[in-house]
Amino acid sequence: MHVPPLHHLVFVTALAVALGACASLQPTACRQGEQALVQDTLYLGTGKPQGGVVTPQEWDDFLQGTVTPRFPQGLSVLPASGQWRGADGAIVRENSYLLQLVHPDDEASDQSVGAIAAAYKSRFQQEAVLRARSRACVSF
């Protein structure tokens, strides 16, 4: 019978633990007076594939008609510039918006964030919208 070297077993075990941790956000131990919530940040590019950009008026209409109804309790928007590699391998540099949403860790909020990303992709013909999700301890 072949027994794998110990370092192989350690690596496989560590890999399994690491991948399991990625499967879901682990509960966050917050300090007294803080509340454990989720912070989603959507990275929303403004370049349109057929030329042009998302105008300030189009952005405002999207915020008022798509985002605010789903998160009326509040949100933050940060102007940004960045780059990403498209499906064709080309590096794309463009101005963008970072949309930050802090919300309870529940199915309704999760679906709302997903719906916002899908609506933006569809409305502005975006190849992708990056969603970064993390735990946050917040206080007001």
C-alpha cells in the first residue's frame, strides 16, 4: 500500500480548509455596540461597447430608478478609474463608479444586489460587473 508523504496530506488538508472558507462568509465577532452586516461593493464601468460613456444623467436615473428603491436606507457612490482585462484579452481603462451597500446578511438583500448588477450590465451593455462582498462591523 502506498502512503502519500506527510507534506502532501498537510497541503491537501490546508487546501480543503481554505476552499471551505470561501464557500460562505464566516460570522464576524463584532465589538460591543457594533452590528454585523455585509458590505457589497459593485464596480460599475462607464464605457459603452458601442462607444460613449454612461452620462451623469443616465447614472442618476439608474440610481434613482434601480438602486434606491432596493436600498432606500442608504448607499455610497465613489467615482473611480481603473482597468480590467476583457474577454478578448485587451486591457480596458475607464472611469467607473464604486457602489457601496451595507445591509443585513439575508436572501432579499443578496438578491437585490444581484439584481442591481444584472440591471446595470443589461442597461449599459457591460461585459461584467465586479461584486466584492465582505463582512463588516458597523455602528451608528
